[in-house]
Amino acid sequence: MKVSETMTTGVKTASADTPVKELANIMCLNNISGLPVVDSDNTIVGIVSEKDLLRRMFPDMSDLVTESGMPDFEEMEKNYSDTLGLVASDIMTTNVASVSSDMPIMKAASLMCVRNIRRIPVVDNNKLVGIISIGDVHKAIYQDALS
């Protein structure tokens, strides 16, 4: 089975200058946990996940070493407002793994497992054409086993 048979097309995307507040709205309203960041040619320049948003709220490791005692996790929640004032390029991951639409789905799943990611963009000719998740792979294999 190929990635093209199981991937989601019509992917919600963002641009590098999309405000984080808008990213959070898109993720929450569409029940998705991440968005590819593309340029005007639909070439992937990054990816933003809920984890990227939350990471901005945590202190830097060097701050934790110099502070005495435990961090105030309740206080960290208040840092979310500061994160909402940023744009995608401030928080996105730029080293983005991708797969092609003609790749076997188990190879794509293997890459996701090795990279410890739940979704991966599908790129053909350097352009975003879809996205596939671990859940998509599992569902496809399960349905195929029932046939």
C-alpha cells in the first residue's frame, strides 16, 4: 500500500508569518495537532505542533540550573499569552522530515517511529501534496486485514 492511498489531502497550512494565536485557533477548531508551514510556492519551510507551542512556555535549561528549587509550573501557564504574540517562524521546527506519495506506508510509518513523530508531510517535486499520520497507517492496515 502506498502513502497516496492513505494520506490526507487539503492539508491546513500556515505561512512563516502566521501569528501563533491563529495557529492555535486552527489547531483547536480543526482538532489537529500540527500544521506544515509553507512558502508562497507551497514548499515546506517548517512545521508547527502543539508541542512547539507548549515548549515556548518552559524555562530554558540554563535558567533551571541557576534557579533554586523547583520551577513554578502554575506560573508557566501564564507564559502562554506571551507565546500567542509570536509568529510561526519563531516556534516552528525547520528540519522537517517528509515522505513521497509513492512510498510504501510501512516505510513512512518506520520513519515516523524512528523520528518519534506522529505525522509527516507528503511532498512530491518539493511541493506539499498531503500529510499522513501513524493513525492513518494503522487504520489502512487494519481495514486491509479485514478485507
